[in-house]
Amino acid sequence: MDGLRRVQAVVVALTAVALLAGCGSGAVTEDSAKGTASGRSNDGPLNAADLENAAVTEADLPEYTFTVFKQGTVLGSKGKPAKPAACQPMEDIRLRSPEPAPTAAAARSVHLKTDTKATDITLYAYAKAADAEKLLTRVRDAAKSCTGYEDDMGLTPTVTALPVPDPGPADEAFAFKRESSGTAHWYRVVRSGSNVAVFNWQGLVTHKSAGEAPDEVITTQLEKLTETAGTG
């Protein structure tokens, strides 16, 4: 009987050790698995590191060459006020200094390895969706009255609102074109929850496909942003 009791005690002890080891190793729950997949530790607004993780990389677009810009709260700075003031939201987008100011920002430029035509991508994170919505509203409203202005460089570009693009996995989108001296910059501003993605590319106005950005760049970035932020 003493031998049997000793065997039973050993079995109980080993079972307890196994259970403790399982707890100590951080068992994967559904919530923790989601956090690991998205690279985030909470469900709050994206911070600078989160936003950088939400930005596309070479792994997402292996056929593209990347130039990564600095990350942080603000990527650009305001210069001289736009004239007329109604056009300031367009100038803010150009200078990467949007209103409202974001809590975090990240940017990169990508182009096919077989081409030099680049698409600039800028991501902004806000503490609440209302601030991101306000940015879209400012740009959209400005496009109704702004047909041209004097910018920070003393140039006088014209502005044209473009057909509203499909936001894809995001919530809403707006597009406009800024043109000066035969060169145009196309912008697509897309909101996904409390985050905003701005796509910008340029080309000669006379070029047949100048106003077209690679769909795969925009789609891949929006899908990654919505997945990371949990807004898809």
C-alpha cells in the first residue's frame, strides 16, 4: 500500500507541475492570438510603432522598391498660409501637416522595380474617429470652393475634385488633383475608423495613364491598415 500511495503522489505532483508550466508559458487565448497577429497589445488608438507596423513593406509588395520616411507625430510643417484660406486643407495635405493634427504618422514612397513612377503613402492615426472624419470633411469641403491658390512655394496650382473613389475595406474616401505647369499631383484620402491614409502620385498631365496609381498598392495598404487597426 505504501508503494501505491507513493506512485499516486508522484503522479499528482507531476500533473501539478505540468499545469503550472502551462500557465507560466503564456497559453494562447483567442484574444492574445489576435493581438499577436496584428502586432498590437491593446484595442486603443494606434501609436507610432503600431502605425509603422500597419504600413506596407517589401514583404507585402515584393515587386516594389521602398523609401521609408521618418515616423512620429508630425511628418511635415506648415509654411505660409494658402491664399485664399479656403484652400488651406489641400496645402496641409501637400505639406503632410493635416488638421486636426494626428497622434502618430508614418510615410513611405514605393515604385515598381521596373518603373520610376512612385506612389507616396502617408498614414495618420487619431485618438478618435471623429478627428479622422473631420480631416476628410475639411478636404471635401475645401474642394467645393477651392479651384486654385497660391501655395507655400509661391506657385499657383489649380485644384480639381475627382470622382469619389471606392474606399475598399475602409470607410470613406475622397480624391482631388493639384496641377501646376503641366505637372499634376493626384491625391486619394481614405479614412478607416480613426486612421487616415493619403496616397499621392504625380505625372505629366499629357501622359495617358498619369492619373492612375497601382491598385495593388492602394488595396494592399488599406487592407493592412484596417486589419492592424481592427476596423475592417
